[in-house]
Amino acid sequence: MSASPQRRRRLLLLGGGHSHALTLLDWAQRPLPTSDLELVLVNPSRHSLYSGLVPAWMAGRQALAALQIDLAALCQAAGARLMLGEAEALDAQHQRLRLSNGESLDYDLLSVNTGSTLRPPEHAGPCLTLRPLSRLIHDWPAFLQTWQHEDGPLALDAVGGGAAGVEVLLAVLHRLHLLRPDRPMQARLFSASDRLLVGHPTGVARRAELALRQAGVQLALGRRWQPGDSPAGSCLLWAAGAQPPAWLARSGLALSSDGYLAVNPSLQSRSHPSVFAAGDSAAFSPPLDKSGVRAVRMAPTLADNLRATWVGQPLQVHRPQSAVLALLALPDGRAIASHARWGSAQGRWVGRWKDALDVGFMRRFAPEALASLNPPGVS
Ligand SMILES: Cc1cc2nc3c(=O)[nH]c(=O)nc-3n(C[C@H](O)[C@H](O)[C@H](O)COP(=O)(O)OP(=O)(O)OC[C@H]3O[C@@H](n4cnc5c(N)ncnc54)[C@H](O)[C@@H]3O)c2cc1C
């Protein structure tokens, strides 16, 4: 890495996703050598959102604050500067990032953890899109307001039969019914594949299917949603087709065939050694499912390897687990457990297990937990 004579060398964390939140936490506990380091985190907002609790929030079981990670407090604890902004272009050759507000930032070392996004089709009617979460947290309360104050039936078409789509559809129906039991609803779930929850054991799909049918959802499996499928006035819930951000395609970085940042086993870009990536942004080989659990598991390797690169030490290798546990929240407090080797389980005890894991994760970022760390001083 080349040092600029005008400024301290800059380690730029782009996106406050799960991996970067944990990386900063690690550095708050084991500070980086900061004498010539400017550590900057760029994220569109002060808070990052923990997706595992989104269905519980939508179902009305959790307050929004329960899923917010305060990046400003986290940065302060880690000696980093939080810059509010959104990457719009990345020039990997010149090591420069451009933000949507026109500002540019040079970097010596970059780490990308901006997650994935969804791009719903143009649709005349209302559409709730699961990503970005920063939009969903505004769209969902607005949707609820309208629902509460209007009359008449609702036709809801959900698109996407993955875990998030199933959890959120159940949460939405539960909440809408609680608020206005008098308003009739009709819900359908479209999935291009002919079974739900591809990649999960069949028992998980069966349990989810039953939960959806009990909630009155009509399943349209093996059917790719087309604009003509939803009659005028119906509402879309869009949960299909996670995609990488558009700016990655023009960055000059090596990408996977589906457009994510191609990394080696050390989470380092396959084309540019000064760039790392983790979470949904990273295309690992062999490919990993895009999940918060995977992003969390990559964090220790990322934190260590950014540190090692900074001080010129050898990199570690990320060894992903062959199968990870997934817990799908049901709106009544139960949950479905899914594991490639163990199969599936369901019940209130699984719900309590999920709650304990989620609350345990968030507790690490609570103000009192961060305050107990020794801040090395803001750069
Ligand atoms: C409703 C829902 C529920 C889910 N539940 C689970 C679950 O229970 N378990 C599980 O394992 N997975 C779950 N997932 C999947 C999980 O959310 C993702 O796989 C995970 O969030 C990826 O984490 P990440 O660290 O890569 O990025 P993210 O957590 O998506 O964070 C990305 C961050 O980057 C920021 N960002 C985005 N674009 C830019 C930009 N251009 N410039 C700067 N910053 C940017 C974002 O604002 C955000 O703060 C769920 C997904 C959804 C939608």
C-alpha cells in the first residue's frame, strides 16, 4: 500500500453491515495501531438494521429500536469516523470512492459490506420491498397507517418463496389482521421454484407451507410472477431476486457471474489486493448462501485480515461451515429451525431460542456495552 504524504493512510469501511459492525466491535476491544491510520465508515444512515429481527418488528413484537445498531457510538468506541453517505461509484484502479452527494474519498485499504438489494418491477399499485431495509422501515409504518384508516378488502401478492419472504408475509398478515380484523384480505405467494425455501430441508418447506395455508395464503408455486398476475388495486410484497449494487459492475473489480465482488479464501478481492469484502457483497468460492449468519461468521476473519494487511502480516483463511442454522420467525412467537444436517423443528421453544440469539447479538451493541469498552480516541 502506498502512503500519501498529504494525509494519514485511510482504511475505508464501506457499508455498516453485520460484518463491519462486528469488525468495529473487535477493533474497539483490540484497537488497531492508529498513529498513521484514518479509519472511516461510510453508511447512508447513523443506524444499521439487524435483519433477523425485522419480521418480529413488522409483526409488532419488537420496537424499531431493538433492531438498530448505533454506528456513531460503535465508531466512537473503535476510533473511527462515521461518514453519512452512499457509494455511487468505485474506481478500484485509482482507489477512489464517489458518494451520491458528489464527494470523493481516496483509500489505501477498502472493505465492502454493503449487502444486496432488491429491484421490484414498475408497478402501478403500492409495493412493499424488503430491501433496502432503510426504506422498509419507513414504508411499513406508512402502509399500516393507510391500512388502519381506509376501508375495503386488500389483495396482497407476495413474490419470493425464500426465508425472508415467508417470514415477512406471515408477519404482515398477522399485523394487518390485528389492526383491522374487520377488513378482509386475500393473499397469494408466488415462487418461481416449485417448492418453498429452496436450499432448506423439505421438512422446513412443509412446515412453512402449513403456516402459510393456515394464515389463508394461496400458494402459486412454480409460477414466476408477471405484471398481469396482480389485478389493479392489489398490493405487492417484493422479496425475490437479491442483487448486487449497480456500482460494483463499473468498479473494475473482479466479479462473480452474478455480479458480486469475487474474493479469495482470505476475503480479499481476486483482482485488487487493497480491497476486501464480506457478507452478501462477497462472492466466495464455492458460493455461500446470502445470509446474516454468513456475514456474521466472516467478521472475525475480516477484522483480522484488515489488521494484518495494515501492519504487513500474513492473512488468515475463512473456513465457512458447511451448513448453518436458520431460524424462521412465526408471528405468534414460535419459530421453525432449519439445518441441512439436522433437518427441521418447530415450536415456541424454537421461538425462544431465536429470541435469545437475536437479543444476545444486539446486546453486544447496546450503549452500556459500548461504553464499557475503552475508546482509543476518535480519528
Ligand atoms: C426481512 C429479512 C429478514 C432476514 N432474516 C434473516 C435471518 O433471520 N437470518 C439470516 O441469516 N439472514 C436473514 N436475512 C438475510 C440478511 O439480511 C442478509 O443476508 C444480511 O443482512 C447480509 O448482511 P451484510 O452484512 O452483507 O449487509 P447488510 O446487513 O445488508 O448491511 C449493508 C449495509 O450497507 C449499507 N449500504 C448499502 N448500500 C450502500 C452504499 N451504496 N453505500 C454505503 N452503504 C451502503 C446499508 O445501509 C447497510 O447498513 C434477512 C433478510 C431480510 C430482508
